[in-house]
Amino acid sequence: MNDFREGLLSINLQSIADNYLDLTRRLADGTRCGAVVKADAYGLGMTQVAPTLFRQGCRDFFVATQAEGERLRGELGDDVRIVILTGVRNGAELECARAGLIPTLFTLEQLRNWVEICARAELSAPCAVKMDSGMTRLGLSEEEFELLLRDRQLLNSADIHILLSHLACADEPLHPQNDYQLRSFKEAGERLRSLCPEVQLSLANSSGIFLGEDYHFDIARPGSALYGVNPVPGTPNLMRPTVALSLPIVQKRFVSREQSVGYGATQQAAAGSWLAVARGGYADGIIRAQGGRGRGWACGRYLPIIGRISMDSTTFDISALSDQDRESLQSIEILNKELTVDEVAEYAGTIGYEVLTSLGHRYFRRYIKS
């Protein structure tokens, strides 16, 4: 077994499963709970995470790319629905259909191409359609959606399984944009269902689940909350933490006189300080903005990061440790129950999503299943 010389990233699959079940219980009766496993399950390993969620009953998975979808299909087989959130690229329609993937289409041109290409090849062509309810990112505009509703031939030819939209401000429960998008999406869904009764509706992401049952519709698609990110910032996190990251110490040094630490000489270590240099830097996903702001955890104490984070190393001030603890110190944790992804994100001036998806691949990864 690897001796963890490159750092140890522990990923608790049981916590991910528990978070999924918790989110499922919060949904309205009749709402299915899907799972967003794009970006390699937010950096934690799709081939480990997706089977865990499958065993908890998840049958609706959402990915970002066709390659992710094909990989997931090979992992889970045919008993799941896999939706590609960013559509299908030109020229790849047949491969997408043959893999049994459902592309999310967000222009009328894409929808017509999908229907025509799959029809010529005599392939089943289920798809999802995304409407822009107010985020102004991907999705049919109001004008395009009106044209779709009037094009009965296209509606009859297209096998639309899901109508989706995405909330822009779900992590701010009182933001008026939430209500605006809800009303816009609900009206669009009702109009489309009057013509295509079997279409399912999906609006709620992780934070959207906590806005209430009005937002749940037929399918919820949580992502970040599954992996421990707080879906309602500013309130106690109801999700279980899923990751711990431990960095090995490669050098401990005593500072006999005040001197600068790291690139740019941005911080000074006081005379009499003890420092520990840990293997792991921004090449490993330790976000550089934490330099001089973030902290680690060892021996029951928080230990501040001092100086800038380097590509392969991070320096901690371990002066607060006892002589005995300092001597025995072999590693420092920078993610755990005391240092959650949300707290680390705050130090780094970012969001928990980036902390997770930045985690590098030089660490030894340990998956905890119970």
C-alpha cells in the first residue's frame, strides 16, 4: 500500500450516501432525487460515488459532457437515466444516442438537428430541453420557447423527457429572483405539459431543495450538498462532511530570529517560532489565496498557514504545539470536520465547489464505505 508520502485524501462514501438519503427525505411526495456527478463527482471520483448513490436508489444522474456520460453508462449499465447538462456537440449525435444518453438541448436548432439525425438513423432520441427562466446562461429564451410551443410538428417528433431550468440565487432564500424564476418555470412547464403530458419538470438544485416543495417538481438534481457543501450558507450545515485531507510534514524548523517566509516575503516568522513545511501546494489544489489566511489542524489545534502557498508545499506555524506534540507531528490536516470545505473556501475567497473540484491527483485516495 502507498505510504501516503504524497498526502492522504479520505473520501467518506457513507457520508455521501447519508446526504443523498437526507435530501431525498426533504423532497415533496412524488419527487425523484437525482444526483449531479459531473466533474468526476465534484473531484471525488465518479466511479466510486455513482455506484454508492445507485445503491441508495438513485436512477437519475446528471453529467456535464458526453465523455462523462459514456463513462458512467459503462459503470452503471442500462438501468439508469443519464442526462448531459451541456448538450451534444455537432457531429456526435449518433454516438450520444447509441450510448443511451439524454442530451439537454437549449436551442431550437439543436433540437431539430437531434430529431432529424436520430430519425434518419432510426434511433430512439429522448432528450431534455432547457429553458432560461432568468439566469441568462444556457436555455431557450422566452421567444424561442414560444416558437417551440407553436411548432407542433417538432413537438410531436421530439421525445422530450425533461424540461429543465437552473436557479441563479437558490443559496439566498430571500432573493426575489427565486420567486421570479419559479413563476416563469412553472408557467412554461404547464404550457409544455398541455401539449406533451409526459414531460417531467426539474428546477431544484441542492439549495433549491431547501426553498420548499414548490420548487421540487418531478426531479431534483442536487450536486454540491451530496459532497458536504452547505446548501444554505449562513445557517448550520445539515449535510455531513465527506472529505479529509492530510499533508505529510517534510521539514520542521526552528526560527532563531525574525525572518520572512515564502515567496514575496509577505509574512514574518517571529524569533522563537517553529515552522512545519508540508508536502502539497497549489499544484495539488490547495488554493493559493489561503496563504497567510488559512489554517490547518493537528494535535487538537488550529495551525495558521504562514507565507504564500508554493506549487508543491505549504508552511504552517506550529509554535502553539507542545514540545512533545511538535516532535511527534507527522502530518497536518487541511480538510476535516473542524476545517470544512465551506470554511476553507472562505479563507480562499471562493466557494466549496472550487475547493472540492481542485483536489489534485497526487494524493493517495482512501474511500471509506462505512
